[in-house]
Amino acid sequence: MGGTALVAAGTAGLALAPSFPFAVAVAAVAGLAAGPAFAALFAVRQQWSPAGLRGQIFTTGASLKIGAYAIGAALAGPTLAGVGPRGAVAATAAAELFAVLTGLAASRTPGAARRPDPDQARRTTSTDPREATR
């Protein structure tokens, strides 16, 4: 979640950027944080997904992301009209910060998922695709 927090901070920095060159520099730094965060997302998704369901889980994740982009695009116009470009970027930063805080809260609640035991996963996960539908 650290990478996502850095991206949120970068987005907030864009809303406060006094000049275009400064905004470009902030965007570059935020982009450097986004790369490792994206790689970590895939690593965690693969580690925690049963082998027989990984394709479905990755596809569902991609579908949710595309759907979220569509919702964001639909909200962008009214947000820009209501609060202007800086306000819209600040609202995006607030949404990213909310996602980070929600993730942190969820990971600290009793009963939160624990790191999977690789040996247990090998013993209980079938690689037979027919098993994934049962």
C-alpha cells in the first residue's frame, strides 16, 4: 500500500503544482512509485490465488479496473464543471487516500487474511480446471 500512498501524494502534489514543469516532475515521481505498486499487486494476487482459479481472478481484477475507469470517466466531467481542474485532481487524490486508508483498516481487522502456507496450497489446490467449477 506504500506505492499507492505515494501515488496519492503525487496526485495531491499535482493539484498544488505552481507551474507546469513542477507538475511534470511530480507526475514523474508518482509514476516511479506506481510501477512497483503495480508489480506488487500482481505478485500478491498470484500468491494468494488458488492455482486453478488464477485465470478467473486475474480476469475479474482486470474487468473491475476497466469498469472503475469507466465510472471515473463518467464522473470526471461533472466534477470538472463543479470544482475545476485543480479541484478534480484533489478529489482524485482524496479517493486514492481513501483507498489506502480502507486497505490499511481492512488489513488490521481481526480475522484479516494471513499469509498463505505454500505447502498447504499445493496439497489442497487442484490444477484440474474441472475442479475450479465444483
